[in-house]
Amino acid sequence: MVFVSDTAVSILGIGAVTALGEGIEALRAGLAGTHRPRIEIESVALPDSEIRLPVYRAGTEGLSRFASKRELRRLDAFSRMALLAAFLAREDAAIEWPDPSRIAVVFGSGYGPLGQTFAFQDSMIDDGDKCASPACFATSVHNVLASQVSIAMRIEGPCQTIAAFGQTAAAVLSTAQGLLERDEADYVLAGVGEEYTPVVGYCVARRARDREGSPLQPFLLETCSYAPGEGYVVFLLGRETSEGRCGKIERVSMGAWEPGGVPTGLDALFLAANGDRDRAEDYRRAIPTGVPCAAYAPLYGSMPTGTAFDAAIAAISIADAKLYAPPDAATGSGGLAVVEREADLPAGARIGCLSCDGDDRFSLAILSR
């Protein structure tokens, strides 16, 4: 069974916090090859060995432009990423809230606020149930990001949080489409992202990368080059009648895989392939023959919600009328028609952002002008 939402919505602004930096221009510089992501090599101790793991790290230094130190002092790193991305999305759109009750927030994360969740668990282990940290507990629940953004930006409309692992990005965008279609909001802040913690690094190391310290290479489909990333991306969405500088999201689909799940007629297909070799056959089976493919995880890192970052890159590509060559295009195609060099996009270009999530599940967002 496949769920399809085909209510087109305009992308009015985008805010991104990634290893490339803060803002949409940092993403654009990464695509152009003039800026490289911040990658730190962490030593992860295993029971019988140690592995060097590349990790994509994001910063939030620019948040001081939008909020005071007093407002930020209780926010953890993940909340700061989400809040900064939300402010950047509104700044990119250059609009003011006409009516706070008509603004909605729909946020999602595949794993949720892992840092605070593990900190709360540690406080229970170290201090017992009666002395577990209430502050860590309050910021460990999944909906804390959306709540904090609503408070900080004085938003009074619907506020929802979604966690669906690899299908989170599609579910967030589809929910935002529904809110606008049903006239429950005039604008929606739709955000998705993840944070890195040492526990994530340990799990990745235990699963075994094929080459220690090697870069993320998504098109070497049979090789495990998973390199954890963190960041947050927020789309400010409005109805299709709005003037969307970055095009529109015309369709979102997700569910169990069916033949023909990826439609023909796309000018490019952005894959959420992120160095996880278990998805290799899924991507080969899903992609229509001859459709140009790109994978941009080497710019932002491996995450279950990479589709959201691909959607931001697709919006940039549509705005620039340019198909950017992915950073890993020269390291193998995996039998796919990989985009190897920069190319112009036609005026009516349509780009699909595809995630194959295992167990015959997929999600797809199609963006166009």
C-alpha cells in the first residue's frame, strides 16, 4: 500500500544547519565545491578494538543573532540546531507572521533528541529513579524541538512532531501539505534533522565499516562507508498560490514498495543513499532506467532523514536552474546513471528525492518549478 499526497505547496524559504555551515548559501557553496563540510575523526572504542570514525558536525554560532543568551541558556545542542534553522527559514522567506494562530509547526526526527535521552538514562543509572534529572527528562521527549520553536518564535497554530525513521521527512512534508490544504494554517514550518552522540558512533562502529576512516561514498553500494551526520533543515511552506522562490513540493508518497513507485518523467533523482550497503539492491530496483541520479550525503553525512536535506538541495537546484554534480560521482556508479558533471535544468524541471528504507518501504518527494 502506498500513501500519496499530491497537494502542491510553495517553498517560501529554507533554513539549513549542516556540517557545511549555517544557511542556504552554505549548502549552495558545498554544491559548487567552494566549501567543504566539517568532518571530525572520532576514536570509537569497541570491546576488542578501536575504530576511527568520520563524523559530520554542525555548529549553531549564528543563533545569537536571533535570541538572547538568557533565552538560549537552557537549550541543548539539538534544540539550538532546530531553532536556528527555523529562524533562518523565516529570514530566507523575508516575511513576518501576519497571525501567530495561522502558523503551524511540523517537526520530525528519525531518532529524536538522543543526547538528552541518554543523559536522562545516565542520571537514572548514576543517581537512581528518585534523583533522575528532571531537566534532561523534559528535553528528552520527541516534541521538545517543535515546542521550543513555537515558544521562541511566538507561534500559536498547530504543533506536531513525527518520528518514522527513514520515512520521517516524507511524513513531515505530507502533514504540512495537509494542514495547508485543509486551511488549518496559512504557513507551515516543516523541519527535519538528527543529532550525533557517541552512542550513535558506537553503534555504527559495531556494525563495521569496510574501510576505517574512509570517506562517505554512497555510490559504492556494496561498501559500508556510513559516516554519521547531524543537522536540521526547515522549510517555510505556503499554498501553491504563494510566490515560492525555491519552487514547490508537488507530490509526496511513501509506503510499501510497488512496481512503478517512482514515476517516469523526472529530470533527476536524488538518492538518500548514505553508505549503508544493506540498501544497495533496493535502490537498483527502485530507479527507472536512464534517470540521472545524484547522492549528496557526502555534503551533510549519513542520517535516516537525509531526504529532507536532499529536498533542500533540490530546491536550490530548481532555483538555480542547475543540476550540481554530487561530490562522489567519480567513485563508481553502482550500475546507475550517475550525474558526473554540472548541467543546466529546463524551466519545468522536476526532481525526485528518494529514500529506500528497508523491508520494502520507500518514500519519495517530488519538487518542481
